Amino acid sequence: MKIIEISKDNAKKRLDQLMRRSDDDFSEIDQSVSEILRNVKVKKDKALIEYTQQFDSATLQNIKVSQSEIDEAVLGMDESLIEIMKEAATNIRDYHQLQKEKSWIETKANGILLGQLVTPIQRIGVYVPGGKAVYPSTLLMNVIPAQIAQVESIAIVTPPDKDGKIDPRILVAASILGVNEIYKVGGAQAIAALAYGTESIQAVNKIVGPGNIYVARAKRAVFGLVDIDMIAGPSEICIVADEYANPIYVAADLLSQAEHDEMASAMLVTHSRQLALAVIREAEKQAENSVRKEIIDESLTNYGYIFLTEDLDSSIEITNELAPEHLELMIRDAITYLPRIKNAGAIFLGEYTPEPIGDYFAGPNHTLPTSGSAKFSSALGVYDFVKKSSIIYYPKSALDEVREKVIKFAVSEGLDAHANALRVRK
């Protein structure tokens, strides 16, 4: 990890130089993604089967997972793990229940009715990654808010292994939630299938869930035809720590994100040089014993930063500029600093709230904005699976009161037909 001294004068410039990844050239990837999207749109299931053979080395007999495959996964799973998943699902459901929004109508004295109708998106697709790791937790985090929003139809896509099978942990998580529409398709081709539809997969209205760069660019490409949750970048953690923080805890939490992939970013912001040096030593020590040591080493070498600041106030300011996906406040009286945090996907308070508790169990969603997008976007929630329609009703008497005002407004914009729609109602 690199120690970078930051002052109030140079903070923004230095951070822009170090953290900017949005300028990457994706032209070759976008060209490949466009070809995949076109082929799936035209050839449908045939293209899915061909791409699954090409990219996953799997020969598919059936694109859809059968109920017997789901049942077999449940029967073969460690019962204690199933119970843990169920408890996590309960925590996630309890938290997201509090996000539900209601339709409402306000009646004014003159008979006007104004309101908002909240309705669920009818059909969504959930992408669950495979590859370097398997994420049943991602399935829980993406499906449960949709169920609370009362989405009518949920389809899951996830890449198979070389034998054409889906990891049983994914199937068990889906079974716990009562979802049995699961397809053995991954990559950009899965996004295409969800957006355009094929013989086997009905098109959806919204696609959610993280994936690799091809998945992310495919989601970007189909946005507009369907809605998407976000363009998720590499995972990030930022820990704000003071001189009282335990370097063992800090290092462990930094490594918990660095192990995701080689482009994951692990950042420490502190005004204590002594802590910074202790964390470097401890991170090196802990990484030696990690089963994902190579990934961690590359992540920390390229995207591991320790920002050494002038004081705690400066650390908070820098953190708001970073707008990290995961933010840990490992400082004394952490909760008192909460009102000063303006930009973060999820905030973890105190030394006994490590980021993985949020990934798996606490309840808040772990699908979070990355790459600084926490400045303008939020964690996935129930609100992402509903639409809001305005409701307007005017009786004739109320329209008579404002007719001439609206006519004048419309005429001022040169829209006489708009004005005429009021004139004819005299």
C-alpha cells in the first residue's frame, strides 16, 4: 500500500489523479458486447447456447434450471448453512420492509385531487455473478427488495460451470425465497437475453445485479430499452481511522475488500502516521495467510492507498470527496461524526462493525454505488422496484378558476393547441 500525504490545499487534485478510472478506453470491450447483443437479439436461444459453450465450456441441454436440480441442491446442502441463509434473509427482509412507499391522494377544498400512485415493476431480471467466487448473498440482496415491492415476475441468470450446472448455494438461496425461474446463462449474453427476450427467456423491464466488465458494459448498452440498477465498478472500502484504531482490525477489513478482485480498491484515511505504518505491516502479515493472496497483492499494489491527513476533520472532508462504496468510521465516538458524512454507499460505525457484516447478515443492501457515484446515487432498495405515477383530478369549477392563467402560460410558450384544450371546456 502507498502512503500519500494529503493537505487541504492539494486534496481534490491529488484524489482526482489517483482515483479516476472512468477515462479507461472500453472501445474493444464495447465492440465485443455489441456483437453479442446483436447475435442474441437475432439468434436468441441458439446464440445463448453457443456463447455458453465458448465462454463457460459448458454444453447446455436445457437453458432453464429444472425443479429437480433445485431440489437436489437443497437436499445436498449443509443444513446449518441453509439456516444461516434463512436468518440473513429475514434480516434483509426486515430492514427493507421499512423502505416501502405508499400511494397517496390529497383532496383540496375546491375539489381538486392530487396524488401519487406507487406500482411495482412487473418483471425484473437478476444477474448473479459466477467465476472467481459464488455469491448467494447477492441473490438475497437483489431479490428480497423486489419481492417486498411486489414485483410480479423475477428471473435469475447466472453462469454455469463446465458441466452445465449452477452452484448449489445459488439454487438454495433462490429456493429459500421461492424463486424457481433460473437460467444457466452468464456474461453479456445473459443481459441481452433479459433485455430482448429469447424463446426460453421472457424479456424483463429492469435488470439488476453486479457482474464483470462485460456485464457492466452490456447493462449500459441496453439501458433505455430496460431500466438498470447501476453501472457497478470494482469494489471499494475506505476506512477513516484515528490514533486509537486497532491496526489488526483495520488491516483485516482492508483485505476483506481487496480479495474481491485485482481492481478492488482498499483505502485508509488517517492523520496518524504511526497507525499507517502499523497497518501496512499488519496487512502484509495477514495477506501471507490468505487463500486469495495473489488477488490481494495485486489489488493493494495498484489500488491500495493510505491517505495521511492533517487532522480528523481533513479525513472526513477527503472521505466525502472519495464517496466510497463502503465506509468504515473506526474512530472514537464514531456516531457523532455521522451527520458530517455526505457521500457513502454504506456506513459502518465503530471497530466491531466490519464491512462483511453488511455483506451478509445485518440487513441493509450490499448492492452499492461505486467509483464515486455515491455522490448522486444510493444503495439498492425497495424504491428501485417501483414506479410512481402522478394523479390529477379537477372538477369543472376548479378548472374554471385557473383556465385563463393556463391559457396565457401555454400561449407564452407558443403552444396554442395546449391553450385550446382549455378554451373548448368553457
